[in-house]
Amino acid sequence: MNCKQFIGQLDDYVDGSLPPEESRAVEIHSAGCDDCNQALNAHRELLAALRGMPAPAMRPGFAAQALLGAARRRRSYGFAAGFGTAVAAGLAIWLVVGGLLPATKPAGDGDISKVVLRLDQESTVNIAFFAPKQFEHARLSILLPENLEIPSLPGQREIAWDVTLQEGANVVPLPLRAIKHASGHIVASIESGNQKKVFEVQVQVLSGEQSRIGPGPRPVV
Amino acid sequence: MKIGLFSRFKSAAQPSFEELLAPHVEQLYRLAFRYCGTQHDAEDLVQDLLVKLYPKHQELLLLDKLGPWLVRSLYHLYIDAYRRQRRSPLEYGMDESLEVSADLDRPDYQLEYTELQREIQAALDKMSEEHRILLIMHDIEAYSLPELEGILEVPIGTLKSRLHRGRNRLKDLLKKGTINEGQALFIMQGAR
């Protein structure tokens, strides 16, 4: 066995998948070649470090919470995860901003809910879509009125991305900042195949102390 | 009353969803953490898997080997849904928002890595998903190639060559001297 052959068999050797006679050949070569012996030790060191990579223990109570939550929640992983949110974090944000909730239930096109925001204040508006069944490969588009912007995407009024629409509630946590004292509509559309549904959320921007939602908070579970 | 009795009988005869899945949640979480890199996203991924599985309780009861099936389901969920959704144009904006509610006691902030493991983690983050996942499952989580053949639905021969390339890529990404002098020898001898 030469050095090139040794290197070629190193993975199989350390993984224990070489036949005995080939393993023996690797060991004989390693014993007589300082370079390859060092390479073998380095390889073992790397694999040992990989095997020992730390991972956190589960948060106490998470398993029970997740299992019980599975029975209750009909939430949309796709939408929420699209924004990098966890279940708990998403709910926390929801609560922190005072329960802004323009629930747009697809009872029919033109279904309108109302959001009232305060000028220059950032808020997360959770838009919930309710789907009667799962739609894969759907396209979600959101068009903002000129009095709103997404803080991370200033100046961009239209965003669109691919989603999987789950049966039940699908939540889009939309971070918004009111930049003009005016009214307008957020227009959200879902397109899947040749089907398309358009929803509108009326937005009013006030300079007063409070912002609130028209119909009141609605749990998305 | 009859319903109550029937429910207890049914419970004794068949494990509930919670009873069936509870023994597997920790392993699923651990894998999800490996995939996602944070406790927060790992919890999200596991929660979503459970939400999806809940309506399939009866089907799960029929599986011979639930553990590997769950691992495969988690993997597909991560690949098919999570990664695609992460391309949302709002991702970064929401991440900034989440920092406000982040739990500073999150375990992933407190993990004790050796210097080499920090370098490895940084290198893994730069690797292709194909290689990264395989190294995570084989070299970190110790799944065997036959197990991974079933989980990843890739032939063993392909997995072996992919593992070999993945390890070489990892070595390439690690800084010179991180492992020890032998690392340079890998590169030199591999070129012979």
C-alpha cells in the first residue's frame, strides 16, 4: 500500500467498513509512514470532535408543550417559519404589540378587516389566512399602501414568495411601520395553479396614542 | 358514561398520540437543532412536525419502526419546507424583531465548544446542505450508513462517496493548523 491508497481508504478504515485484510494493510502502512500516521491521527481527531459536538438539552417542558400543542394547533408552519419565527416567539410578538389582528377570513373576495396604526410606530400585524385544504406551491403576494413600509425593506411596496398553504389557519406576521398619516389598504393575494384569491386589510394611520384593530383579537389555533 | 369507559379501554389498548411520540421528541429536537442551529428554530421545526403528524395518529400506530420514520419525516420537512420558506424576503426583518423576545438563557448560547468544534461549526455552516446534513447525521449523530440509506433514501454507495467528499470539504474549510499538522498532510497526500 502506498500513501495515496492509504488516504483513499482512510474513511472506510476509521468507519470500520474495511475487510480485515485491508484494515491490516492500512495499519501496517500507518506504522511505517510518519506522514500517514499523522494523517490518521488528525482524521480521528476530527471525527472525535464531530462526535462530541455539543447540543443543548431540550427546554424543560417543551416535549409536553409540543405534543399538547399538536393536538390544538392548526397553525401554518410554512408561513410563520417563512419569517424565521418559532411558535412561541411568534405568539410572544403577537402579544407584545397588543394583539393586532386583521383576520382576513376567506368568506369571499373583498372581505375587509381594519387595522389602525400609529404614525412612525413599528407594529407586527398578523394576517391569518384560513384555507379549507392544503395548497402546495402557492404564491403569496402582499402589496402595501403608500403610507406603510416594512422596516427591513424600506421603499419596497410589493413582496411575494412561495409558500405552502396548510389546511386551517396560516399566519403571516407582517412587520410594518406607518410612515404617512393616511388611510389605505394592504392587498394580499394567494395564487395556486389557476386559482387566485385576493384579500384586503384596511389600514388607518393615526397620530394619536393608541392603535388598535377593528374586530378585536382572534386566536389562531 | 359509556363514552368514558370506551375511551379508557381504547387508551389502554392503543397508545395515545402523546404516548406514542413522547419517547422520540428529544431525539427529534436534537436533530432539529443540528439542522437549524438554534433552539428557537429547532422547536419550531419539531412543533410543526408534530402538528402535521397528529392527524395521522392511526397510521403511526401501524409503523414497525417509528423512530427512523420520524427522523425521515423531520428531514424531509426541513428540506422541503423550512429551507424554501427561509427564502422569504422578510426573513431578516423578522429576525431582528425576534431578538427583542429572545431568551438570553437559551441553551444554544451556552454550549461549550472546544476551539476545534467552533471551527467545525463555522465550517459546517459554509458547506452544501447535502454534505452538511450527511456529516451531521453520520459523523455527529452516529447514524450508520444503512440507517441513512433508509432515512435519506439515497443508496449506500452514493452516501459513502458523498461522505468522503463532505469530510474533505470540511477539512478544506478548516483553518490550517486547526486539527494539527496532519491536516496539511491530507491535502498534500491526497494530491499525489
